[in-house]
Amino acid sequence: MTKVLNLLDPLLILSAALMGLTLYLIFVWVPTELNQGAVQRILYFHVPVAWGSMLGIFVVSGSSFMYLWKKNEKWDRLAVASAEVGVVFGGLMLLTGMIWARPVWAVWWTGEAKLTTALILFFIYVAYLMFRAYFPPGAQRMRLAAIIGLIGAIDTPIIYFAANLWADAHPPIIAGPAADAESTLGSDLGMVLLASTLTFTFIFIYLVQTRYKIRKSEDDLIELKRASTAAVMTGAN
């Protein structure tokens, strides 16, 4: 367990340092946006966790494809580790989005396309993990879970383009000179958002890495128990 949860892990130290810098940028350095006020600062958390939730399903689908191709259990472990971290990021995405929506649009939930597709992504994570939890262990579970993971990736590009495909209440994706016209923060917003996204990406990688190691330890323990049981049964016979 000490090898799994190493407080001196360089990735953990880097993530912690970046988080400290990011919190300084969000709450001290960047000015308050004039149109939405202080609540706009939740953008610097909402967008990065949304990115993490979509990154997670891409890793799940990529790992699922590799498992179906190579039949190597390490890809299955990576898929489930990414799903476990991705569902947390997905839940935070929905929570921060609703907290942001309430003071800006006077509603917790609008039901518009981007929110709905994001909710579907969260349910895909939940369905994937529930299937793994209740289906009997073995090669068939890993194979069917991989198929679910591949199907789940279809929802991701729909989420990304939903704000532009359907003109609803959710802010559209704006980049470049148009972004400066839409916000009183201009380039400061983009700089802090980039720093926050980078920070949460490293946190995502660290959490997936840690969960993968724990998963491997669990699998090794199960194999050890099976080998011990087989040895005892052989000796008894």
C-alpha cells in the first residue's frame, strides 16, 4: 500500500503545487468579472472538471479498444480506473454547472442540450461501473464492459459541440478576439482557465494512476487467494 499511496510521488507534488498556484490565480490575481460578478469564478472549476470527465471517457474507450484487441488485463484495469475517476469529474461538472446557473439564469437546471448530454455522459459512467460491480468477474465481463466503454465515447463530441449546435441558454464556445468582446476579463480569463485546466489534468492523471495501482493490487490479491485455494484443494485430494 505504501507504494500505491506515496506522498513523495513527483506527480502528486506537481499537482499540489499547480493547485496552489491555480487557487491564487482564481481568487487573488484575476479580477472579478463585471457582468456576472464573483460567481463567474466557478468557470475555472467547471470547465476543467468537464474536460476531465470527457478525457476520462476517451481513456475508457481507448483502453477498451486495446483490451478487445490485445486481450491484456492491464487495459481493462486502466479503463475501470479512468471510469472511476471520470464519474467523479462528471458529478463535479454537473454540480458546478448548476451552482453557476442558479444566480445567472435563476434556475438550477434548464434541460438544454449541453446539460442533457453531460448528464447522459454521467449516466454512461454509472452504467459502466454498475455493470462491472454486478456482472460476474471474468473475461466475459471485461469484454462486455469494453463494448460499453466504446459506445460511451460517442456522447463526448456531442457534448462539446452541443452549445453551438443548439442555441440554448448555455454559453457557446468562444475563442479568439470574440472572447474579449464577450468578457470584461479578456486574456486574463483565458490564462487562468488554461492554468486551471492543466492543473486538473495532472490531478486526473494522478488519480487514475493511483486507482490503477490499487486495482492491480486487488487483482494480484485475488489471484493469490485463488492459487492458495487451489493448492489447498490439491493437497486435500
